[in-house]
Amino acid sequence: MVRRRSSKPAATPRARVQRPWRVRLALRDWLELGVALVFVAGVAVGVHALRDPQVLPVQTVRVDGPLVHVDPARLQAALLSGLRGNFFTVDLEGLERAVTALPWVARVQIRREWPLALRVRVEEQVAVARWGVDGLLNAQGQVFEPPHLDPDLVRRLPVLYGPQGQSGRVLRAWRSLSRAMRPMGLEPVALYLDERRSWRTWLKDRTEVVLGRGSFDRRLQRLLWAWPRALAAQQGRIERLDLRYTNGLAVRWRPAETEAGGRKTDA
């Protein structure tokens, strides 16, 4: 048996030809990688340098707003104690916490200001009432306790007090009480809420008004109705008003020999 030979020539392996464009592409990639590495290294060195406290240190701290109650020396000490790092790395939130912890500080905002300065805006607490013996209340009903109370301020403020966590409620009741009594010529100077949630207030002439538990507004309206009709003419003689009754009130009179101002009468 005779085998036929194929007429096609045998395939010969092709030699691999290195194309010039592929070599150029590889060189370009290496150059781009080198440039990127140099850039990253430069950024890392720059960031490290900017974290150095000796580079671009904070040179000026400016405080906005007049300080009436905040002690400037204590404010300066709080700022200096937290002034670590440089212009870019100083912990602004930590500085704000340190300043907010000072007496009479309500809010504080600190921001960077080029070149190399910090701007500090301090908002002081505004006291609208005393809270017990040592505390004060701001307009939001929050209690704060300065280390020292100005006697002139203390004399001007009403005295409020109540159980823990009730300061906002007591302040709202005080505002309602003051608005309602003012047209009658009555001036409350104190409001107290005891542990049993019973209300009582004192007027400027030292008259005590007992409102009791619950029905605060309804009992207050009863007093305002009765005052011009039966009580106003006897104001100096009234020592205590008790509104803890369903449809009326009880009056305790001052001793005959004294009146609201503490002077003797002719009676």
C-alpha cells in the first residue's frame, strides 16, 4: 500500500517579531509609574511636614463679642491649654469643648482664619431666673451654676425651683403666671414646684398663693376673676391665698398690727 504525500508544504514555525511600538509602550508605562511614585512621595513628605507643630504655628487668637461674665483669664488659659499642633492640625473641637466648660459660656465657635490665626466667637449665658440657692436658668430652661453670683443680678431675678429635670416646665409656668398677673398689678417674685407636683408662688408684697396640684391654669383664672372683685381692696392685709378648692379660695389675713410693708397700722 502506497501512501500519498500531501502536496501542501509542511508548516514552519514563525519567528516572534518584537514590535517596536510594544517596546515604546512599556517604557512609557515605566515613566508614568516613576512620576506617580515621585508625586506620592512628595505628597507624603509635604503632609508629614505640615503635621510638624513648628511649621505654620498659630500666631494669633481673636475673640469676638464683649465678655460680661466670662473671665478673660480663664478663657485664655482654656485656649492655651488646648492649642496643640499647628494651623492645620490644631483640634478645633477640643478647643470648643474646653471653652464651653467655662462658667457662663453657652456656646462657642472656633474657626481657622488665614494667615495663621484662630477666630473665637463666645456666646454667654443669659440668666432669666434664679434656680434654687446657687443655680441660674437661661431662656431655654437650662440650669447652670456659676461659681459666684453677682448680688445685683440676684436681686433682680425671680426665684424658681422644682424637682430635677423640671426646670423647663417651671419656667414655662412662670412665664404664663407673670403674663396673667401683670394686668392686675400683681408681681410674682417666686414660683415653687414641690416633689408632690404642687405649685405655690409669692408676690412682691410677700403674699403667698397656693395653687396646689394640677389645674394650674384653671385655678389661676379663678384668682384673676376674684382679685378685682373681692381682694384688690384688701391687698395689704392678705397673707395667704389658698386656691386648692373646687369652686372658691381661702384667705389668711395678716396680723392686725402689721401690713405687707412691715409697718404698724392704726387699727
